[in-house]
Amino acid sequence: MSVKLSRQEIFEKLQDIMIAINEDDREKIESATESTRLVEDIGLASVGMLYLVIVLEESFQIKFDDVGTATFDTVGKVIDYIEAKLS
Amino acid sequence: MNKTIMEKSKKSRKRGYFLYDFGKITAVIPCLLWYRMKRLYASPEAKKKIKGGAILISNHSGNVDPIAIMTAVWYRRHHFIATKELFEGKLKRCMFEIFHCIEIDRDNVDMNTFRTIVDHLKGGKLVSMFPEGHMTHTEEVQKFKSGMVLMAFTAKKPIVPMYIKKRKSLWQRQVVVLGEPIDPADMLGKMPSLADMYKVAAYLHEQERALKAIADQH
């Protein structure tokens, strides 16, 4: 898929997805920045990370290769990965 | 590390079931004599044989629980999820690979391992695991991790709970209780939240405790 999305658009879409799967931490996710830590700040444990990746794969139509629950520590790292995959 | 696990896992998948079946047939008589298995069922529905892809979950109080599970559900090939630490050493790795165990890195569960498990389930295989995440050495059922719910939900396959009662002495018969299959996809919407998945894991934990209550009466 070759849809060109800006970094901000990816960030907003990522925020929406994180809210959908982790409604309990809506406020934290809404105020998140690229440096927000996924585990410590948003509370995405290992299952949460796997679920996030599954939903991201469907939403962005990309495949996350060699990615583990400890691969991404911040929101920015996820955006970097998606950006690289989309380009 | 994950890449290594993936490569080893691919190698393992290529391995056939000849040695697995040979080992199983060889162990039948010793296991029957050793356990003198007493199977109990939570309901008539639970008595039905497990067919197709499914996750079999159980409490984990001792080293030989996998053998008890294989003896109790003898008619299926089991694919146990085992931590990478258990694969350390050539002999252990060889044994775990013969028995088609799926290696998992608890500290960094990678998508390839997750996909392997989901592929197994979609391919009609039985994946067996201990959702407490470690050996407990106790009769109490400890809190379940929710990874199994995500696996079953993604593959759209049921989870079958089972309880293994700890034997007080070797002269006692081994009591196991099987519960009804529970399909997380029936309990969750199209895109459930993590909180919903935790609720399903908690529900499965309740079911496991109900199985324990049945086992305690015998």
C-alpha cells in the first residue's frame, strides 16, 4: 500500500487505535507525545503490545517483521517503524 | 534472539511427527500404569473430544504436568508453549523439538512466535499451555495471563480448560477435570479492548477454579 501519510497523521491514527484498545487510559493517550513510553506511561503490557501490532497491521496494511513486545519503548519508535514501512 | 527463535521454530516445523508418535506410543503403557488416570468432566459438553484447532490450558503445579495432559487428552498431538530457558542444552532442545514445542521468549514475545501459534490453531492443531506463566508448586490456581485470549481470539478458536490435581502419593490415581470449550470470539466484539480480554482471562480463571472444586471432591 503506498498511501502517503504525514508523521502527524500517523500519530493521530496511532492515538485513535491506542484509545480503542486501551480505553481505560484514554486521558494518558490523548496527552501523549512521541516521547511517551508505551509500557510505563500508557500501560501497554506484553499482550497490549501484541494486540496493538495486530491492529496496526490491519489499519495501515503493513506487516511488522521481527517485532517483539520489547521492540518499541516509545510512541515515536512506533511512528518511525510505520513511516519506514509506508515509504 | 528473536530471529534465532524464529529460525529454530521454522526448523522444528519442518520436523515430522514420526518421533513424536513413536515417543507417545512407547510411553503409553508406563503412563497408564503411572497415572491410573481418573478423568472427570464439568458437564456432558466437556466430555466431547476436542476436535480441530484449540488451546488447552491447565494449572501447572509440577514438572510432569505436560505428560499428565498428554495422557489425559491422549488422542491429540499437543504443541506445548515453552519458555526459551527450557530449550537450553542440546538434549533438552532436541527433546522439545521432537515434541513440537513452541519456543517463546517471555521477556520479548515476538510477532513471529505469535503468528506461529495462530497458524497452528488455524491449521487445526492443539496448542497446550500453562496460563499461570510458571510452575506454581501449589494446588491453588494463580492468576492467568491474558496472552491465550489474544491467541484464541485472533485464530477464532476455543480454549479448553483443564485442572490437574496434585497427587499426594504415587499410590493415588491422577485426577484431571476437563471443562467446556470457551470461545473468546463469542464473548468479545469485533475489536475488543484490552480490558475485555482481561475479563475473559479472569472468567477462564474462575472456570479453572470451578474445575478444581470438582477435583477436590474426589
